[in-house]
Amino acid sequence: MIPNDFKHRVMFEFLYDFAVRGKYMFYIFLLYVFLLLFNNVKDSHILYAFTVFYFFLFAQGLFINTSLKKSFARYRKYLRLKRKRAENLK
């Protein structure tokens, strides 16, 4: 079920975007590359730490996706219905 409260709805949408779309993972990767190039870091420990952290985030996205599978399916149906209603109003 989609939460009605603003705070909980925003958290649910963030989890949905994080787990399904993966755009946050891409932004984290771009931020890391930018900081790496901007600061001219050549230490391999930072690369290893980021790789472990990145795979941990990737695994969390998979776990979130499996545990909230029904909620995400309902949310996708809600988004489709919302899109259809917006098209009918035009």
C-alpha cells in the first residue's frame, strides 16, 4: 500500500527509485569519479573501500526489491493509472 503521509511517501519513493531504477547508484558512482579526479587521489585503499561500499549498496537494493516486491508492484500499477488519468484530462 502506498503511504499517505508525506514523509513516508517520500521515503517509499526513494526506496523504489533506489531499488528498481538504480539512478541513485549511478549518481553515487559519478560523485566518486568526480571526487577522485578532482582531488587526484592515487591511493588504492580508497578504490577498494569504494568498491566494497558500492557492492554493499547494490546488494541492499536487491534485498529491498525482493522484500517490497508486492508494494512495488502496486506502486507501478498506481503510476500507470495516474499516467492514464493525466492523459485523459488533456
